[in-house]
Amino acid sequence: MKLLLVEDDPTMQITLQRAFARRRIDVRVCGDGALALAQWRAVEPDVVALDLNLPNLDGLQVLAQARAAGLRTPVLLLTARGTVGDRIVGLNAGADDYLPKPFDLDELEARLRALRRRHQNADHDAPDGPQAVGQLRYEPESGAIYHRADVLELTPRELALLKALMVKPGHAVGKERLFELVFPGEADVQYEAVEVVVYRLRKKLAGTGATLMTLRGLGYLLRADA
């Protein structure tokens, strides 16, 4: 796996490079927000670990520019900002997941590998153009789902599940397949965890003109309201 680490702390850079080298992860480092986009294009990473507090250009600005430029690499935000509001802003800007500092190295590796697998699976299923169901619109190029003109506020797992349903509107997607996309590589999680994500997602879809339906024995499907 090729990782681009956008982090200005020299100690963090060296620590992660050495630790991940032993785990067969190729880490490329950029310590300046203003240079991050050019490095992102040059490295062509499998996943990006992006710190929010960067010199010259902060992490959210880097992320927004990357998504606007069509860079779809999955992004894990590294942040000391602990409020829910900061996390939502990051996810709305196009991040796929976040991890507060200080973090455990094993958890960081697990999240990075999960993002890579999820992205690879999503690419396999992705449509060629935008998909719409009710008032929802999925833009494969940016990876975002919109309710009318606004980005829908979703957790990474909710987003992964809704994307899987939007690329096959009106068709059932099996629980096993959804589990692979929403909980990639998480062997200690039970299949029933998908039902929890579905339950939370249904609440957020209220008023969007789209309904998430359960088809017993088949899975779930997304359809436009009549």
C-alpha cells in the first residue's frame, strides 16, 4: 500500500515512516499544505492521511481543492480537534474517515487498509455518471451524495452503504455484500451491524424523496418515493 502522509510534525513523519516500513507500507511525506496537492498527484497514493493543522494551507482547504480537482483517493483526517462539528465539516469536505490524536498505530493502520479496500470495492461497482434517486444525487467523481444542492451529512459507514444502494437503484443489494463494503476486513463485527447502519441511515433519508426498503431474504434497496 502506498500512503501519502500530509503532516508537518517531523517527529510524527519519522515515526510513521519507520513503523509502516516494517509493515510493508510505502509512506511518502509532505509537510506543507500549499505543496500537498502537487505531491498528491505525483505520488498517486492508495490512501492519504491528512492532518488538519498545516502551514500555509490547512487540511480542509487541501481536501476541498483535491476533491474539486477530481482526486478521489480515500482520505483519513488526523486531527486534534475533538468536536463533532469539526468532524462533520471534514466529512462534508470529502474526507472518508477521521482519527483523533493521539492515536494507536494499529488502529491507524487498520483504518487506512479498510479505506483502501472500501475504495477498491466502490470503484468496481461505480457507475460512469451521476446517479439520482428521489432528491438524492450521487457524484462518483467526488464521491459525495447530495440532497438537492447540499452534501448529505453521513458517517463513513452510512456513506458507504448509501453509495452501494445508489449505484443500483431499485435493485436489492444483499446484506453480505453491504457488510463487505461497510465493514471491510472487520472480522470481529457481526452481520447484524449492517442493520444498525440501515436504521440510522433511514432517519437521515427522511424528506429526501428516497426510501430505504428491507426485502426479507434478499437484502436492501433504495427507491424513489411515488
